[in-house]
Amino acid sequence: MSKRTRIINDPSELVPLLQVFGSQRHKKVFDSLLNLWMTKEDLDDLLGTDVTKSINILKKSGLIESQWHMPEPGKTPEKEYRTSYSKVQTNFQCSFEDMSDIIMLTFMPYEEVKDAIEELEKLVEQGNDSMSSLTRAMNKSPLYIRAVARRSEKLSVMGQRLKYLQEGETE
């Protein structure tokens, strides 16, 4: 089945993609959804583990889409998922310093990057959401700020602004 091509113009978009394909669990969930619509329960049963975190990171990376599955009458509808893209095309240029920051931020254990994520989340929650003011406040490059935001479960990158996601909200 031929699907769309994911075009990546911002190197920080590699953060969630590398997280997905750097984990066997997330990759298995992605592979399971390549050709079939499946509910979370179907995926849990197939893979023998809770796939909530995998679904969340795949959503944040924009790699899966969802729709409501209508069950037998009298039962509650469930969301089902499948992958949105089957190909990727990259078109960006950045310094090796920025690329090394992206790779480091992607694969660092959460505890090592937690302070930067929490500082950024706090600034955005307080209303400081523009990229230019965040780069001044944190004394980091815009690419670094976007990469940290993409590592956060509470932030969404919206062009030159960051958005604090409310509980249960997705990008």
C-alpha cells in the first residue's frame, strides 16, 4: 500500500523520529500499523505489552493517524491507528554542532535532559512562547530549543512559537 511521503525541513524533527526507530518496541508498533488499522488493545495483545507510550510518541512525530472504530451495537467505540507515511524525504542543512546537539538530546537518558525540558516547559507555561525570547532566556540556539521541545511530552512546536499542551491534548 503506497502512502504519503514525510518531508522533513527542520532538523529538530529528527528527535522524535530517531526516538521511534531507536526503540525496538516503538518500531514494532510502527511496523504493525503499516498496513492495518488496529486498536490499542489489539496492539497490546499482539505485542504482549502496553503500547501507550509508543502510540503517544508516534502521534507526536506525526507518524500515525487515528479514526474511531465502531464496534458491535452496545459497545463503546475505540480509536484505531495506522501509519500515515511509508516514505521520508529530508531537505535541510545545519552545522555539525547543531546536529550533534540533536543526536545527543535524542539519545540522552531522560534524567540527563530533564532539567532543560523542565526549564523550557516552565518558561512556556508562564507565557514565554516565542522562539526569539526563549533563545535569549535559555542562551541556546533556536534549533536546540526546538529539539528540547520535541523531546518534551508537554510541548508542541508551532513554527516560531511553542505551545504548552493541556492534559490529554495531542499535537
